[in-house]
Amino acid sequence: MTPLCKTILAACGLWVLCAAPVGAQTLRDLTDHEPTTEELIQGLRLSSPPPAKGQMRGVGPTSSTQARKSPCESYRDRAQTRGVGVASTAAVSAATGVVLKVTFASGSARLTAEAMRTLDKLGEALHSDELAACCFQIEGHTDSVGSDAYNERLSQHRAVSVSRYLAERHKLKDRTVAVGYGEQKPAADNTTDEGRQKNRRVQVINLGYE
């Protein structure tokens, strides 16, 4: 997986995995406290520095017949066309990220007040100099309890809920793509309570610089 923000779901929570496509997979577990913005930046930053402002997409002169797309727009187009995530297998096989505690109301996509505080810190981090030029794919995942259709629908709603909160509260509409995978990509064994808890998660994937 890529930017991994894992979130442990105690009762109605989730493991939110935020990962970036670099090096060997490493996760920084921040579930035992409310993370600071700096901790999130450290966990999500890419090994390579962001491009100079003049080299970023959408910056610089453009002709009237060659309008540039906003950041992440091409990713969203591909995701909508395929109906699945757009990050390549190679990009997500090696990742660095953080594990966060994000909670929802039971059986729904309604964020709790605790989750909003965590996402507020994430929103601040995504506006930092280190991450401001990056696009992020927000993935919803569930355990295997319930039907495939129900789990896929719930995971999509939760991913959209996180993405919408970041867009409305932190002006990140052009920086995220929401995708629901349901139970298709388990991170642990679904036959145990612990495994199912780990599988109920949201992954925030760093798709790289635009």
C-alpha cells in the first residue's frame, strides 16, 4: 500500500494508513496520542524534495488553447474511468507513513469529534511546504463481516467522508481521490478479532508530486 495512515478501530474506529511511495515500507504508529502536525509531516514526506514552484503543474504561463488541469484532476479522471484506485502496484509496494486513530459512528460514515481533530491535523500537514505539491488517494477498507456489496458501499462512504471533510474544512478538494475497496484487500487475517480490527481502515496514499 502507499501513504499509510493506519487507524486502529477500537469500537467504531479505523486504522488510517497514510503512506508515501518511497523506499522500504515503514509505519510510524501514532495511535496512542493525538498527533501533531509536524509528526504527520515527518511520517508522510517523500524522500525527494518538492519541485520548485516554477516547475509545478499549473504554475507558469499557459496558452488559451492549452489549459492546465488542477492538481489531482488527471488522477480523479482515471479513477472514475476505471472505478478503482489509480496508484500503480510498484508505487504502493514500498511505502512510508503513519498510523492514526480515526473513528466513525457505528456502521456509518459519520466522523466523530475525535476523528475530526485528527483530520484537522492531517489537513494542516497536507498544506505544509513538504506536502503541498502532492496528491493523495484516500482508500476505504473493511473486514469480511457482512456482504461484499455492503462492505464496498461502507468503505466508499467512509473514504468520501474523509475526503469531503478535508475538502470543505481545509480547502483540499483538488488534492484527494476517494476509493472504496470493501474487503477486497485485507491487511490481516479476518478470522480473528484483532485481524478484523486492522482490516477496518482508511489508507491515505501519497500519489507523488504533480
